[in-house]
Amino acid sequence: MKKSLLALTLLAALPFAASAAEGISYNYVQGGYVATNGDGDADGWGLDGSVAVHPNFHLFGGYAKQELKDINGDFDQWRVGVGYNHEIAPKADLVTRIAYEKFDADLVDFNGWSAEVGVRGSLLPNLEGYAMAGYEDYQKKYGIDIDGDFYGRLGAQVKFNQNWGISTDVKFADGDTQWFVGPRLTW
């Protein structure tokens, strides 16, 4: 019984004991405005976050709901995954992530996956940034085959204090640009 209680206590403390490069936390939640520009323009809102479960591993997820501007319709996107971070400099991490992806429009929905690798670092005491390269692919469904696609992702966070900041993210894919801006709570 004592061993089980000790193991449960250590497991519960893992998210609070996680470490990364100086000035970087993988424990956050953020929400804000999202938009897609490309073949069909859309905008809406999104939520995402991350929780460190080990000094080098984190779980992450995100959800976005957008209304199409030219057509009466909307779509939802969400992703859940696991990431690995490894300190490569005192203020920089090498980050790799894999995720399950879901795209759900009014008439169709697709399941897929993504993988990305990049660098995340503390550029100044109140500025953090990252650059990622990734690949995503969706399963063929309804006779529609969405080709896999490489993408780039850039992001930054301006920190007001230890817990609060404004976060931005821009994803450049084949013909589309998706971006996010909103407040972030970090712990």
C-alpha cells in the first residue's frame, strides 16, 4: 500500500517537476483568434495547450472553429499529440512532435497525422520564439484523397510576467496560411 501511494504521489508531481531550457515552459493554455487565408478564407477562435509529463516529454492539444467567409459553412480542426524536447543550449530546446489530426467540415471529415521538428528558445527575458518544419497527411475518405503536405511554423510569445503573455503562431502550408494570436497562461 505504501509503495502504491508513493508511486501515485510521484506520478502526480511529474508535471510540476518538468524541466526544459532556461525560460521555456511546456505547461500552458492559450486561446484567441484564428484565421486561414488561401483557397478559402476563414476565421474564428481556437484553444490549445501543453502539459509537461516528464523533463523531456509533453502532451499537447488544440481545437479551432472557423467560419468560411465566401461560403455559408464552417469547419473544426483539432489535434492531440506527444512531444519530446531536448536542451541543445542553455536557452534553446530541440523539439519533436507527433499528433493525431482531425478536420471536420459541414459535409466531410478527415482523420490524419502530423510530425514536426524544430527549435524553441528564449530569445530575451520576455520574448520566446520557435521555428518548426513539419509534414501532415490525411486518410483518403469519400473518394477524396488529400495529398500529404510539408509545412513551416513560426511562433513567438511576448511575456508580461512569469505567467501571462501574448502568443502568436503562423503555419505556412501549400497555398494556405493559418495564424493564431491570443493570451497565454503559463505555469
